[in-house]
Amino acid sequence: MINNSFSFTFGPLLAVAGVGVLILILKWAYKPGGSLVQRPVKPSSSDNYGMLVPIAHPTNYADGERIRQILVDANIRATLAFTVEGPRVMVWPADESIARATLKARPSR
């Protein structure tokens, strides 16, 4: 076995560099606010959804999902939002008149 000054300094430097890389990886993995788990939805007012326009006010989530699915089947982009006033089905302003006409023409249950 050859003992020289290069291996004497290179070994500890390599170990320190390896521990430093592990420290950086663990700091990145455990930083606060970086969770991959989705947070629960917090309701907001219906005017706090940007350009989306509320077109239906269902009484519960299931009715809202049915209405949203009717609109999606008619190729209208729709979303079901949880507001402080209750669930709201919202669409883009360009699709508002078509969505209202689609909902008005749907068969009653």
C-alpha cells in the first residue's frame, strides 16, 4: 500500500464533500412549505376567482358536480368552486351565454 500526501488529504476532503452533499439534500427535502401533500381547499367569496363567472348555485357538492359534468359534456370549460356562499359552478366569460342556454335546455330530473 502506498502512503503519500495525496491520499492523506484526498480521503478526508472526499468524506467532507459527501457529508456536505447529504446536508444540502436533506435541507432541500425538509424545507418548510415544500410539501407535496395538497392542502385542504379554503373557501373564498365568489368574486375572488378571477375572470370566472358563477352560473349555477347548487345546494350541495353532488348537484354541482352533475351540473359541471353536463357542461363538460357540451364542451364547455367549467369548474366547481367552494365559496363561502356555498358551491358555485363557474365558467369563463366567453362561455357564459352558451353555458346558461345549455343548463336551461337540460331535461329536469
